[in-house]
Amino acid sequence: MSAIDIQNSRQIRDPMDVLITLSLGTDIAMTYSGYSSAKIADGVLNQSSWPMRGLADLQGNGFPLDGSRVLYNPNTSPSQTNGKLGVRGNVGQPVSVTATGNDTIASLAISVTGAASVTLNGETTEITGSHVTLQLLNTTAALTFQPSSEDRRVEIITVLPEADFVINNDNLIKATVSLRSDLSIINPTLPESELTVEVYQDLDVSEAVGSIPEDTPITYQAGYPGDMSPVRRFYVSGQVTWKDNVLSIQAVDAVHFLDKELAFSLGVGTTGYYDTSAPSVARAQNIVNYLVKDAGVPGVTIKRTLYFYAAFYNDGGIPPNSVIEKGKSYRDIIAKIMNLFHIDNIPTKYTANRETDLWITYVDAGIPQVTNRKPQSKWTIQEEDAASVNLTAERQIQKINATVTRYQRAVPNPYATPMKTEFQIGTVDWVKGEGAFVAFDDYSARYLFGLSKSDGAPLPQSYFEDLVSMPILPAGQTGRIDGLAGNVMPQDGSSGNGSNMFFDNDTPQRLYDSNLGLEYTQIIPWNSAYADDWRFAWKSQSAAWAGLVAAGLIGKDDQSFTLKIIGDKVLPSKEEVTYSANREGVTVDAPDAWFGSLLFATEYQSGVKQEVVEGMPRAGYESLLKRSNVTCSFTWKGDPRIQPRDVFTFHRLDGTDEEWTFENITITHEGGGTLAEVTARKGIV
Amino acid sequence: MALTALDYITIDGTQIYKPPEFAPQIEDIYSGEYTTCTGKTVGDCIGWKWSDMTLQWDALPQDMVDVLVNMSGEATLVFDSPLGTQTEKIIRSSAVQLRNRNTIRGQTIWRNVSVAIRFINAHPKEASS
């Protein structure tokens, strides 16, 4: 059992250790050596934000059997994801480490657990919590740590130049950590979590704190020696102030990085690839993970490769064609997906889709992650340990009305042989010296362009994928792409012009037009059995060109051509949907949703013949109806390991066990004590 | 019988007779306290302190009374306890009560002297887990 669990099982707990670190940065690089007396070590003592890897360790009270501890594996490399070992001594034995900086270090900030004291240059300093600061004024420090008891091992977490402002029980006046989610049924937001700290600081630092920039990282941990909660990351959100010997800091979690407009539009997309080898992945998962990363949230990486041969466009490299959401913030979109898209259509290549439930968890303060694993109860709370338990039942919802837009995209069928590609959407005469201008509906998807002579004789077909910026013209605007027809020159030295534009081998080539800065890449043989069946994707070298210059096609060749507009099309259809539950209640209007599917078709104009439907997350209004209308709030001892959206077993006074989901947890550390205010919604949300 | 150091307490450096009923008590300090829905008190024991107490003497000479009367704001109390010699910060929390003034062989003695004090030091709790 963990130390936190042991303490929480008592009526009167020991005071919890709180460790809050404001990272102010330093240029001093550290190296570490001389820890051969350690039991295990990776020597990573300079990464304060990497968690210590929880090991199945029998020291002290042993370890919890909740899956949070792993067996020691010397081959696991230290990282943000894997955690680190730091330097861990033998049980009951002292451990040494030598820290060396490349410049004089004024003082060292040390985080360590299981140590009673540290000796530096013959001077021993007692360690009462998990952090100690030592004056140094040298480049090298030889440190020796003594364990706090015979059954504890010293675990050194960080030894860093004191560039960080460390707040612990010695100087903390009050810290309030508000970890928030929104589990309301109809239109929840993605709220920010907050950290507010008041610290006793008797040196006048009013001038120094004035230069602390916004978004300076600040981390929070609490717990007991050897069993601290995971590091929660926050970012300074306002002016750090110092008044009457009290330093006040406010910070918010990474959600605020999502509070900006999408850098691209979310749409029904295309890559030009029909990658049948792509694994079936839950796409709402990808979208959320992608959006979180794309918004620039520090330290967040996408765990899966993005495949978007169907569904929503989320490449980021190429703007989408069919815009679904535009001008909204990452935060709004993620909130919507988190609430509505609880169901994913996992496609199987040729067979019917199967649906799977999606669930949201938090991986750090406020960073959501979509998973298809239903959350299990992680915590148990006894109602008899809670105070002010208030249960509230909102109005029961019987019916939900909404509008769903289905974006159905028809594409050439890659599985057919020969492949049917020509969804001819229209033709435009293209006369030398004149422009051929085509206006498309906003919802149109990728268009491929083929050229044919005006007499109807076909030119070798070239498909210019993703011509979103070229021929899609806002009304009344013109533009041109000179090189397209007459002067496109393969870089391999072969020549070409508008009437002879073809490629004669399967080797990917690269076309470049220096005048326009157009760079053509990824020339892909669509089907090597057909010599004229080519397409190529391109991108612009000039960011200003991409998406900004309205363009038409100016004929430069001697002949006039007919521009055949060939391609995929997205067919949006709106549908009023009503979902109802078999119970009494009110009718509500839920936010409109969108979803889509991809049709591989053999024909377009004579009607879409559906062969394969690839899926994507669909609006799961019925999941909203399943959400409980019962919420509760209560006062509790508090556990800093808990995150919003964690599921807990609520052991009621009448002896029954119920599953609830944490919505908000506000932990207050004040006067050495810890208290939590909790709100929760019944059931697993 | 000669008096020893154990027969005195020291306030702000001046020895005063130890009150005959001098028995300081230790109390725990709680924080994050609340009462559960079943009436149980739950909280964190963050440390301990010496309990507030009233010092009472049957008789005290004028110079020792002066020490009590002159306590203003924070004072230092040194006393022996089962935990060893303790040095604690205290404040006077009542006026010095003086009932009778007697003069014995030219020396002023006050009878039934009492003063309430409050210990202001808090001591951290040693980790017990």
C-alpha cells in the first residue's frame, strides 16, 4: 500500500509534503559522477520534469499492486515518457554523488526522498522534507546522503543549480490546486485548471519577480516521502507579485495553449493515398491527440502515427479541402469532440464497420487523451470520511434534438482494375493567353485536373492533387500559374511542355519552377499499367502563395485546351436527428455535429456505387442520454494523485458501492494541512 | 534546603521560582480539519505545541513580579520538562493578578500571584509512516 493510501486510511494524517518548483532557467550545464555506491542509477539528475519511474521496490511498506510500479529494467532508457531512475542507494545505506557545473554554482537545489541528511564539504544539513538547498560557491559538490531509516533507500531525484524557485512546507503559506473538467451533459467546455500559491519570502524580490514571463513552467507535487504524486505542470499566467513578505503566484495548466484559433481548418480530407495497410485506428483519438500537439502544448507527443485515408483532415502540412470547422479554437473543437464523439467507427476494409466506445482521460493537468479503453475505478472514497455531501439531480433529459451534417466523400475506387477515376465534374475552355477560371463550392473536396485538347484528343493525364489554392477562385478574382501548361521542366533534364507533359518512368521526379516558386513533389504512378495515369502532389515553396493567391490557368501553349475538372467531391447532407430515452424528462437542443465517411465508388455522375465505406467518429448523442443527471459535491481529505475524469468507487453509508467520475478536485494546502473539495458525476462519463 | 536550578523557571533571562503546580502539557496542532457526515473529526496533525497555561504562585518577591509585569510582547521561557530543557517563546495573555502585598523583613512579597501565558512556538511533527 502506498504511503498516501496508508495516511488516507487514518482519521488523523501526517502533514503532506508539498513541492512546487518555479523554473527560472539557467545556463549552467551539470554533469554527475561518483554514484557507484548506488544500487541502481541512470544519473539523470538534471531533468526536474521527468517523473521518477515507479519501481516494484520492497523498501519501507512495499509497493501498491495497482500497476503503477514496474520491474526494474536496466535497458529502459530514461525519458519524459519512461521516467527516470535518478540515483537510488541500497536500503539503509548512504549514497554519494558528485555534481559538477561548467560554471560556479552559487547554491544547489536538491530533491531527494528517503534521506535524513546530506553532507557537503564536511557540513551536514538535515533534510526534513524532500527538498534541500545548499550554499556552494564552487563548481563541484561532493554530496553524501544518509537514509532516513534502516528500511528506506535514498532516492536522489534532482541536483540542480538553484535556478528554480522552490516552494515546500518550509515556506509555503497556501497552495490551491484546482483540477477541473466539465462533465455536464449538453455543451461542456474544456476548463482550465489553476494553481495559486502564496509563499513566505522575507527577501525583497519585487524587482526580480517583475521579470518572470508568462508561461514560465511551474510544477506541483504533493504526497509523502517516497510516494509523491505525479508532477503536474502549470504555467505562470499573471504577474507574480511580492508584497508584505508574501510572494503570490498564479498559474494555469496547458489547456490555455489550446486557446487559440486553429492553425488550419478541420475538414473532410484527403492525402491522395489510399493506404490499405494503414491500421484501423480510432480517429477521434487521433484528432484530439493531434490538435493537442498542434496547438503547441509543451511535452505532448502523438503516440500514434496519423492515418487519414478517410475521415477528418488532420495532416497539418496541407490545408484541408472541405472545411468543417473554421475559425474556432483548438479548445472549442476538443471540447466538442470530447463530449460528442464517444463512438468511433472503426473501419474494416471491405466489411461493415464496427463501432467502439471512446473515453476521455487526462494525462496531465488538463491535457486530454482519447482512449478506447473504458476507465476503471482507480480510487475508493468512503462516504463516512466525507463532509457536506450534497447530491443534486439535474432535470432529466428525455429527448435531444440536433442537426448532423454528414460529409460523404466519393473517391476513385483504388481496388477496381482498371481503376475508375474520372468523376468529371465539368469542363472549361482554356484558350491561349486567357484564363480558365473555375469557381467551386466551398465544400468541394480535392480536385484533380486533367487537360485535353480542344479537339477532344486527350493529353496525357496529369492529376494535380490538392489544388486548393490554384483554381478554386473566390468570385471576381483572377490569378495565374504560368508554368503549368507550357514550361514545366522536370529536373531530371527531360523537357516537357503543355502538350507533351508526361513522365516516362516510375521513378519519382521533382519539378520545379523558379519563377513561381512552385515545387512539385511526390510524383506517384497511380497505376503503372497505364502510362498516362499519373498524378502528383505539390506544394508551394512560398508560404504566401499557398492558399492566398487566387489563381486561374492561363493558357500559354499554341493550342487551346479543354480543362477537364476531375476529382472527388464531398457531398454534405444535413439531417435533423432526435435521440430519446425511455423516461420522462425535458427536450433539449444539443450542439450540431458533423461526421463523414469515404466512399470508394466506380462512378460518380450516374450515382455513387458504394463499395467500401470507411468510418470515422460519429456523433454519439445517445451517449449523452446515458450520462447521469446526478452530481454530488463533498469535502474530503484529498489525494494529489487524483485527476479529473478519474473514476472512483463511492462507498456509501448504506453499504452500497457506486461508480462516480471526478469532475473537479480543489486541493488546498494551508497551515500544513490538506483538504479537498470534490465535485463528481454519477457513473462513468 | 538550598534551591537548585530545577526549582526555577527563567523568563527573559531572569530566574523565577517555579510555580508549585507547574506542569506544562503538550497538545497537537491540527490543520485541514473537518467534521464528517458521521460526526467524526478528520484532519492532519501538523505538529505540536505546549498548551496555554496559567502560572500561579502563593508568594513571589517584588523583583520576580517585576519580570512578569514587564513582559511585553514576546518573551522567552526556559523550563525543565521530561523532554529536557525547553526554551520557548511565550506571550502574556492576561494581566498579572496580585492579591496581597506583604512586607517581610523589609522585602516586598506579593501573595496569590497569577499570570496566563501562551506558548507561540509550533514544533513540526515527526513523520510516523
